[in-house]
Amino acid sequence: MNFHVLTLFPDMIKDGLGTSITGRAIDSGKITLNAVNIRDYTLEKHGHVDDYPYGGGAGMVMQAEPIYRAYQSVIEGIKNKKRPRVLYMTPQGKVFNQQMARELAGEEDLIFLCGHYEGVDERILEMIVTDNVSIGDYVLTGGELPAMVMIDSISRLVDGVLNNKDSAEYESFSDNLLEYPQYTRPEEFMGRKVPEVLLSGHHANIEKWRKEQSLKRTMERRPDLLNNIL
């Protein structure tokens, strides 16, 4: 799977995703990461990519032309020539969740547009963006962190990225329930013991316990999720 990020801070993207599971997936070729510096595509001699908003107001707005030229450079490099989905990181978008991650993991190419300042010229959003996406109801200084969050989440669902193919299936939100508690050695730590059922070797009982714990944890911590399965 190929991720393309249109950004003013490509090093932030590459450094943030170049380690751990995503870093190994990049090194092994399971995913590719193309961080495109929008500044490289401005025609302004001082490298500016923003200007004052028409109608007045605070701050600056990112210009349409450098973004469009950066976008075109990505499109020209995509082999299958199918127009990819373009995700604009904005608090005005649909909130990202695990279901969306699964859907997007089926794409061959994804383009992420990271805004800054007071936003992006509306015309370029109308021209190239297919999905407005948010990671929560709060405002950040730019779209890079949301893009990295989404790429990390989507990458885990790409075949071969996780060493254990069952890991993604049983994680939180896989069936709208939170994941059950996990334990490892030692069997007792500071007076706290591992539940006996996990030491029993009885797989049916362990599975039953895990399902019960997932439901209990969801009811306690995220009861809103149960509305989707009841």
C-alpha cells in the first residue's frame, strides 16, 4: 500500500512513521511512504505558500496552486492511473474510527493533505479532496499528527505488516468491543495474580472469559460502542 502525504513538514512525517511497526513495514516494502513538501511546488521566489485571506481576518491561508502542483506530481507517479482518494485532515471532517481504517486499508494509494495556518483555499479542497477526516473534536496546529495517526492505524490492517495475523482481529474495536485484559509472566506481581482461567489451558473457558471481559470493559469505559451492536 502506498501513502502519499502533502505537507509543509515532510521530515516530521518521515521521522514519526520511520520507526517501530510502520518503519519495519516501510523497510520490508509492505507499505511505502511518500512525504511531499508543498513548498517545493510554489512559484513564489521566496518560497511562500500562504497569503492573507480575502475578506480580512486573522492568520494566513494556504494557497491553492502549490498544493495542486504537489498533488499533480503524486498523480503522475501513480502507476495504475486510478484517481486515489484524497483525505484532508480537518476538525470539520468525519471522525476517524476502526471501520474507516478497515475501509481505507483496501485502497492501493491514499493521499493525505495536511493543512496549516488558518486553513486551505477552499477551491483546492473542492478540486481534489474526496474525504474530510478528523481524529477528534479538537484543533491542532496542523494536519501532520492526524495523518500519522491514520497511517499507523491503516498500516496495521495491511497484509504482512503485523507479524501475527490474528493481532488486528482481536484488538479493541475489531467487533465494537474493547479488548480484554492481557497478562504475562510472572504469575504474581506485588500480590496481584493472573486470573486462574488463563492458566488452565482450557481454551473454551479462556475464550468465554475474554468475551465476558471485553463486554464488561466496554460497558464500563465506552458504553456508547454498545449502541452499534445491540
